[in-house]
Amino acid sequence: MLSKGPAKRVTVYLNEDTRAPHGPLYQAVMEFLFQKAVSGATLTRPHSGFGPHHQRHSPDTEATMEHLPVRVEFVDTVEKVERLMPLLYDLVTDGLIEVQDTVIVKAVAQDQVTPEAPLSQHREERPAQLLRIFLGEADQWEGGPLYDAIVKRLRMLEIAGATVYRGILGYGAKGRTHKKSFFHLSRDLPVMISVVDGPEKIEEAIAAVEAMLGDGLIAVSEVNMIRLVHTLSAEAPDGGR
């Protein structure tokens, strides 16, 4: 599986009717990538297109519909792409190959948990920091709620977790009272975002939040974090006897 960091994105542009020795060239490219254990590849068929001959190919034009464009795209590590490129270069006898630098920011493969498998509890305890961010519900960031944008940014930073609390009554530095009642529906109720993680991650989170927060308050406290995680128990080779 790919991990976060620098990578290469490769796009191969072909015509659907371009042939290889044993079938369509796009099928040969996909099979080649599969055999070389590329992390993943996608074959797409655009609606229309034209190439260096400036002849448009479209399903609406019967005379040229057999020449419709197809595109094979994949992303993998810099090292693997550099190893594959000479072979892919020889394989694509008629088409266009594009290679771009890219960055993997998230790569997750969720394992399927077998319900019958026994679970064990793992306990982790270590010093940590509690970060609390106070803001208003009406605060905005790029057309959306600021609290939602902050949580998304924290998730991209791989902060361990964040919780948003919506207040029912409060006031801030400006002395205005914000509350919700039957007769008074405030559009700027107090909101608090709570985050617990290690000092390095909290420092990174503060830098990101400060750049987004206008009026607000950031508080940091030293805490002792106890984390309980349920994991699948490994069975003994003899069946547990």
C-alpha cells in the first residue's frame, strides 16, 4: 500500500482501437501494470477527444467513433515508476505517456474485521496535551462554518481526534451574551473544539488553527492520556490448546 509522501502519477493516452500483439493495447497496458503489482490503475473512456492530427473522435460521429480515446492512469512510488517507465515506454507503441510529480496526503486500507474473532484490549498511557479552541458558531471560513473547516484541517494533520461541543449559553471577551431559548434564537452560539495529542502534534495544530481563527481563544493544558484500543487476538498455531 502507498504511504504518505512524494509519488509519481502516470497517465497513458491511447486510442481504443490501437492494437497490441494479443488484443487492444489498453488491455495490454492494464495487464502489464497488474503483473508488476502497481498499487492501482484506472481505465477511463472520455466522451470525445482529438490528437496531433486534429481529427475529433466522438460517439456522435460514426466515421471516427472506433478511434475513441482511452486513458490509463496510476499512482505509485517514485522508485517503482522509474523502474517501470523503460518497459512501459517500449509497450506503448502508439500513444502519449505523461508523468507528473505528486504527493500522497492520505492512504488508508480498511481491514475487514471478522465478527467471530476474539477481541483483546490494549491500554496506552502517556503524557499529552489538551487543546481547546473557543469560537462562535457563526464564524466562517471560505464560505462554510469555521469549526467544520478546523476539524477537517486537524484531520489532514493526522491529529489523534477532535470533538466539537456546541454551547447553550456563554459570553466572550467582548461581553456579549450568546444563548438559545424559546424566545431568542442566537445565530452565534459558543462552540468549543477539544483535541488531545502529543506536544509535537498539538504545536502543529495550534499553528494551523491560529492562521484560521479571527476572534477566538486557544487554551492548552497538560494531561495524562489513557487510550484503550480493542484489537483482534492472535490465535495460537495449535488452535489455542
